[in-house]
Amino acid sequence: MPAPPILDVYVVWHPDDEAGVRVFECIHTHFHSEGYSGLAGGAVEVYARSLGWSATEGPPRPILLPGSEERTLRPAHFSAIVPTLGAGLRDAVQRDPDWADYLRVIAGSVSDKSAVLPVTVPEVNLTDSVLQSTIGAIQRLPSDALTTAGLLERSVAQAVAQKAAGTTAPVRVFISHAKHFSDNETDLPGGPLYEHVRSAIAGTHLGEFFDARDLLPGTDWAAELEASAGTSALLMVRTDRYASREWTQREVLVAKQHDVPIVGLVALTEGEARGSFLMDHVPTVPLSHDAVAASVAASLNRLVDEVLKRALWEAQSTYIQEEGFDWTPVHAPEPTTAVDWLSKHQSDHPGDDHLWIIHPDPPLGPAERAVIDDLCQLAGFDTRVDILTPRTFAARGGVLDER
């Protein structure tokens, strides 16, 4: 499955700026975390650009950008360059024309495939400096990106997700919540949990769509969600009554059918009478009543990661589909999504005698796989069903069984 890298992230800093090392370590750790591990190998890589390349005190190795005609290396689909604007970089650009040229090339590399995301080290004065004029009007990451846990990583992920979607519009969060509460759910200072979520979003560069009930009469919420799926995500505020409400079930069902990223903020107090099979099979973040703001922030951070993961998988799947796969969902198949897709596939491909599916790791468990196999069998695919992930496909040599 020869797919090129999809995203390269370059962190650029001067060796005298210790903050650059921290920025690199945070971003490197984040994009090599479990959240991105399910993509095909080499989808995301993070590179350091600090040490001199042709001269010890000079600028680092050049950056390989999308579209570059490099003979030995294959450029990624998308790139993000994160210059760390510290005192060391400011002084180097001021006195060394080679460093100044290096930053000018970076500043001029903004394109529909490449994002430049400067982050300023706190208390570093760039006024009237060459570095300030070189970076110019490029939008910088939030001023507190280096002091607020998780904000640097979320800001980079969101910027790349918007770049991949071809828009400057912010990622829009659909807040799905129940308006009925159990006795213990109204005890949070500041009101219901969904109001805490709204307040948190208001302090970010994310967009908000409160829930489908905010639509004007006659508006088709499903159509709107489908149209904005590439830059939208649904946050389930899963309180005690959430799973039992008809409208929240519909919201989650529509989101799943359109492959929209979903994260559950789990805030059960009394518990649920029976839950709902529609609500599972999604990443979750538990609410800590002792740290509500941190829990909400963690759920939004995870949601942005899911939006970017969807964009990266869509880019990868254009190559994966060349191997002959019928379905490349960004989430592992489940009854909620498989029934809808199988129905459409039957209609569009009558007489098709095989079914090849690939989704990001991890693979389904044996019991989960058995249920999906049963659904496929009921749909008429009783002999040639293959459900793989990038790792299991690679383990068999990258070849589908066409017998």
C-alpha cells in the first residue's frame, strides 16, 4: 500500500531558545500518540529544524514542502511549519542574512497545502525587529499557547484540519445535550454542563453550533451536517438523561451516518437505566467534578484531533482505494453505520460478490467482527468479506484475497 506521507510538521527554532525544544517535544509527542496511531504508517511525521546545516551557526536544513520536486524524498500532502519566535531566533535573524533568508522562505511558503504557524515565546519583545517584519501579517498561534496545557497541540491540529478542508472557517462544534436533568446534574457552579462547554468554546478559535434544535423551522439538519462534515464535529454531553432522549439519539445517528467526528464528554452521576447502542463506539473523556474546565478542554482537544484524523484518513484513503477497497470509513464499522452503508452499496453495486473494508486501527475485536460479519451475510455477502486495518493489511503483504 504505497501511500505518500500526508502531513509533515516542522518545528523551527534557534539553538539558544530552550522553548523551541519544548514546542518540538509537545508536538512530536502529540502526533505520535494513540489518537493518530491508527492511520497507515508514516501518515504524520514531526521534524526538528534547529541545528546548523551548512554552517555551525547558520540556519538548519531546508524544509521539504508539498509540491517540491525533490528527487530522493517524497513531499507530504500537507505541511505545517511552527517557527518558535524566541530571543535567540530574533537576534540570529537580525545579524545573520542566512537566517533572515531562511525565515523569509518560511514566511513565503504559505499555500493551500502549507500552513505557517508562528508561536511567540512569552515576554520576548519582537518590536521593530527583522523577525517581526519577516513574519509580517501571518496569524500567530494564541499568545498563551505555551502556557496553557493542550492549547499548542489543539491549535496546530485545528489549523491543519482547516487547511486540509480548504477553508479558513473555524472547526464548528455541534453541542449535543439533553435538556432534562437528574436531581444531581444541576449542582455544577455556573449552570448545566453544556453551558460550561459553550463558555469554553467562546474562549477559543472554535465555532459553535449549539444543537440541532437551534435551527430555523424547515431547515434540514442532516443536510447541513453533511455539507459541513469536513469541518464539523459533534460533542456528546452525556449526562444521565442523554442516552434516553429521542432527539439526542437522532443527532448521534445522523452524525455517525455522515462519518462526522464524535467525542463523548461522559458526566454520569446517577447512571443510566439502559444507555443506548447508538452512543458507543466513540472516544470518550470523563468529567472530573473537581476539574470541570480541564475536562471540557480535554474533550474539545480530542474533538479537534478527531477532525484532523478524519482529514488525514480521507487523504490517505485516496491511495488506499486504489487497492480495490469498497469502503474506507474513518471509524470502524458498527451496526449503526454498516446497515446504512450496506443498503447503499447493494443498490449501487447489484450482484457484487465481495466486500473489502479498511478502517484505521485498532481492528475490531472477535465478537465485534462476528456481528459485522452477520450483518454482511444478511445483506448477501456470505463468502468474501474482508475487514482490515492498515496494520492487518500490511501484515498480509498488502494484497487482497481475490479468490
